[in-house]
Amino acid sequence: MPHSLIKVAVTAISILLTACSQIGANRLESDNVSYIGALSDAQKKQMLANIIRIRYLDMPVFLDVSSVLTQYSFGGSASTGYLSDNGFTGSSVNAGVSGSYSERPTITFLPLSGHDFAIRMMRPIPVEFVFAIAQGGWPVEVLMGASLQRMNNVENMSFGVIPSPGSVDLSKQYDRDLQAHLNFQKMLNLMLVLSDKDAIEVQRSGPNEQLYLVFEPNPDDSIKQQMRDLKQQLSLDLATNKFAITDKIAHRSDKEITVKTRGLLPIMSVMSRGTVIPDAHQDSVVDTKIDPNQLPMTIKSSKEYPEDSFIAVEYRDHWFYIEHDDITSKRYFGLMMYLYNIQAPAKAQQAPLLTLPTG
């Protein structure tokens, strides 16, 4: 065998070995990003689909990804040949390299049900958690507007029982809910203005880390009336500047602020009212007289797939979506995604890591 044939064979084998040694590292990096993107999109679509299902009085169903395992395999072969000089055709050298690659992902889904569903979807969000997120920089008007049902005597929009079709109370309830939403937003906006001016802040004190809403004792004349207005809206003692934040409703004093929070499912129920119902579905939904543009989050609908959408899902032959430039709706939607993940109950000890071959 001539030297050239040996050189070709060595080169072919080197190519195979290099490919096999590099495939694991290269695929790990690219697939990690790909799976993150795919799981993120799937979770967002699941959330939006369930919001739409709630709006149509359908049952929400959640599936959690419990594990993602991917196995890679790479096979290859190299061949060389040599044809000796027979006096007529001359000598020649030929070589060939072939390879095969396969990826076998295994994704395990678990339905959210029973005790886990109750904890994750129905349990009210802890008051301390709401204020901790607010202090962490989340938009207060979005966070509290979605997660709070009540502050003292100021009620937010209801998420209770919807009257039956044709009920005379249907429009009255919507009017009450809308007015409650507007009043609650007015109170939150006033809190936001005073917070921006350092006139109020949430503090912790005492051995139990009790939460307090503290008013500036010596405010500027320009904000005295606004501070008085907030205290009056919350039925607080005008002469007091430090109010304990509590979750009790009975026997509340005017030196306390009762905060009642929502669970994630009630939040989704409220946000679902911002769905624009297609004309073809007007007889399929109970409260179709709701104006979605007056509500915190707007979910639009169309017969055709919306090309420039933040997220879109298909339901009953129509597409429901959030527009890319609707920043407010995206913030409310992002909050629900965050709460869904953060409300997950603690899991048992993780199983040992499984290493799969990649070469």
C-alpha cells in the first residue's frame, strides 16, 4: 500500500474521532438554549390557553415538565481502496467517510392536580411575599392590582360566581366590578405617587418582623392632602402614621390595614375578562357585555394567525393573542407566569443525575 493511501486512511479516522469527541460539548450548549426556549414558549402558551378556557367557563388543565433527558449517538465508518498499476489504467487511491447522528429526547409531563393544584392555584399569595416583590422592583400597580383583592374597605374587582345567562343582575355585577376596579386602581395610584415622593414606605420591625405601612410624620405641605386622602380611603386614623399590615378581617382597628390577597386561579379569572370575544362566539360566553379595553389585560382574537404577536394560542377555530407592543398586558401576563413558578410546592429530594452517552 503506498504512503498516500495510509495518509488518506489516517485523515479519515481523525475526522471521525474529532467529530465524535466534539459532538457532546457542541450539542450540550446549543440544545440547552433550544430546550429553554421551547419550554418557555410551551409554558406561556399553556398559561394563555388556560386563561381563555376560564373565560369560556371551561376547565383549566396544567402539565408540568418534570424531566428532560436527551441521548445523542454518532456513528461513522471510513474506507480506503487502492488499485495497482496494471500497465493500462495506472494506479489510483480512493477513500470514503460516512457518518450518522441521532438525538432521542425523553420529556416527562406530570398533570397538576389534587393537593399540588390547590396549593399552587388556589392558595392566596402570602402578604409578605407581595410586598417583598414590590420592594424588589416589580411594578406596584401591576403586582398589587392583580394579587390584592382587598385593602381595608377598598375592594378590587370580584372573581366570584358569574350569574346565569339572561340574569338581570349580569350587567349590574359588571358595573359594580368595573367601579371596584377603578376605585382600587385610584387608591393604588395614590400610594404609588406618595411612595415616589418618599411619603410612605413598608417597613418591618419587632421580633416577628411585622409589616407596617409608615407615613412620613413631617411631610411637605404639597403632599399633606394626598396623605390625608389615602388614610381616608382606607378608613385609617388620621393622627396615626404607623399602621400594622395584617390579614385579619374581624375586629380590625383604624390603626391596622387588612390585606386580602388572591390565589393564582382567581387572578387568571379576573384577567380572562379582558378577552375580546369573537362575534361567532357571542352566544357561547356568559358575560359578553364586558368591555375588554377597560380591564387590566387585553387578549385580542382573530380568525387568522396573528403574525406579530407576543404569544398566541388557538381555541375553537380562532386565535387569541397578546400584542407585542401591549406592554401593560405583557407585564400582567409575566406576573402570572412568575407566580405560577414561584407558587410551586417544594419537591422531594432530587434523584441522582443520569449521565447519558454522547459519543
